[in-house]
Amino acid sequence: MLTAITFILILFTAVLVHEGAHFLNARSVGVPVRAFSIGMGPVLWRWRWRGTEWRISAFPLGGYVDLPGMAPKVDDDGNLQHPDEGMATKGLGAKLWVLVGGILANFVLGVALLTTAVMLQPGYRSFTTGSSVGRGTEVLSVVPGSPAAQLGIVDGDRIVGINGVPDPSPQQVVSTIHQADALTLTLERNGVRRTVRTAWPPTGGDVVRDAQGRPLLGVNVAAVFAAAPLPQALAESAWFGVRVIPEMVRGFAQGFAAALTGRQNNEVAGPVGIVGLVNQATHVGLASVLFLAAIINFSLAVFNLLPIPGLDGGRMLLAGVVTLRGRPFKPGQEEQLHFIGIMAVLALIVLVTVHEISGLLRG
């Protein structure tokens, strides 16, 4: 239940902020908004306020704002005509401002969420600073019932040794856990050190493993970093969001290529994969949930920026093409491109989801 509530809250917040930015940007340049929907598909609940119909729709995986001038008109004879209202009357700058609103909003929300996670757990600065060099390795959180919990490891313990390696980095800790046949951990808590030993993986009971079949200790670790003041945490989080854009674009390309060819996909998570990540994050703690929510918002921003018809990036690209060529497409032609783009994206999401479900059934 907690996983489902957390998943819905993360998705609802991301969609609300994204569509809300489109709404505000449209109103700021004089474009009315006919409808604002959270969710897609059949409308479950609707009401009117200040000239806009507000909707809650059946499927919570998305949302939309209905702006005049985005689709052709139909004359009395049933022929398509160029729209002459709303977005169609605006210049390129105003159109781009409306379309980019959702992308910027998800990016800003991602920065805010990541900053909050860093303030709660300074260890996450290993991601925002792009450096794994801190002052050792700290246990950020322990999964209840995991081998780590059974060994008495608690949040805040510092790993000062693992299998003879002093002051190991987080990478060394993870690598050792994946490969060792026995673990000897030296832990420091409140200045007091103790050593715990266990066969690895432990015998008896179910052993949780990752996608590659490697045993998991059940801890979330990071390099030990000093807490950063709020302005510095904001700057580091914003730079992280910018820095991961090329990596995310490459990940989307590789992930969708894997989905089309049937290869194993570790780059893109569909709804099933995201639910799994949310489940792991909720067992770890609030900072982990905030960190995951930040990554999801950064991913949504980058995904919508892709120049695919139907997405914000594709709409911005076609708006630029229309401006450069000096005349609009034929009535309905641009909408056909957007429809094809959306259907292609939905098909890829379905493929990713099918592969995820097949993986669950296999293992």
C-alpha cells in the first residue's frame, strides 16, 4: 500500500507541475486554456472555474492542457482549415515559452527534491558533486529484515573496513558484497568500532538479489560528505540535473533500441520498473524517495525535450520549422505527425512494460 501511495504521489506531483507550467505560461501570453486534465482517457470528474474545465481522468499516467489553436478547424462543409485563434496567432517566441514550460517545471522540481534529499542525507552529494571521494563510506539506510539488519547494522554506521580493505569507498563496498564468499565488516558508531563476520551469501531464508543475480546486503551506502549549506546544495543539484542530460538521452536511445530488438534493457524503466524502484526507495527512507522522485522529474524533463512529434520537444521543433519555411503545414498534417509520434512512444512504453513483466515471470 505504501509503495502504491508513494508511486501515485510522485507521478501526480510531476504531472501536476508539468501541466500547471503549461497552463501558467499559456495564460501569461494571452492564450486561454479550455481544459486542464490530470490523467488521460475517460473523464471521471470535471468542474469549471475561471473559464477552464478542470478534469480528473481515468488513467493517471499523464495529463494535458487543451489550448485553442493547436488543432485545425472544421468548416461547414467538413473541410479542415487553419486555426485562427489561441496558439495559432502567437509568434515563435510565445509558442516556445508555452511549450517549454512543462520541461522547465519538471527540472526545477527535480532540483528542489534533490536538494531536499541532500540536506537530509549529505551522502547524496556523491551524486550531485560527481565525486566518490568523501571521507569513507556511510550506511545511509538499512532495509528492514535484510541481512544487514540481522547483523545489527543501523543507519549512520560508518564502514571503516571490509574484507581487509581499510576505509573502503562505496564502490569497493558494493563490489566486495557482489563478489565475496564471506564478509568481514568493521563498523564505527559514535566513535566505537566493532567487527561482524558472516558467510556470504548467508545460508537459510530467501536471499535478495539484483537483476544480475548478485546477492544484496540490504544497505544504501554513500561516501561520507559534510553537510552543504542550502545555496551550495541548490547549485550542486542544479548542475547535476544539467550534467545528466546527455547520459539520459543516451539511455533513452539505448533503452528503446533494446526494447525493439528484445535485448535485456537496463537503461529505461517502464511503469512496472518504476514501481519496483519506488518499492525499494520506500524501504530505504524519505531521502531515498526524494532522490528517486528527483530522478523521475529530470527524466520527464529530458524525455519531453526529445524532438519526437507529440512531445513538447517535437512541437517546438515543428514550430521552428513552420517559422523557417514561412508558411504552415497543410491543415491536419502537423496533427498527423504528432499522432504518429505519440503512438510510437506508447508502443515503445508497452514494449518496455512487456519485457519487464516477462522478466518478473521468469524470475
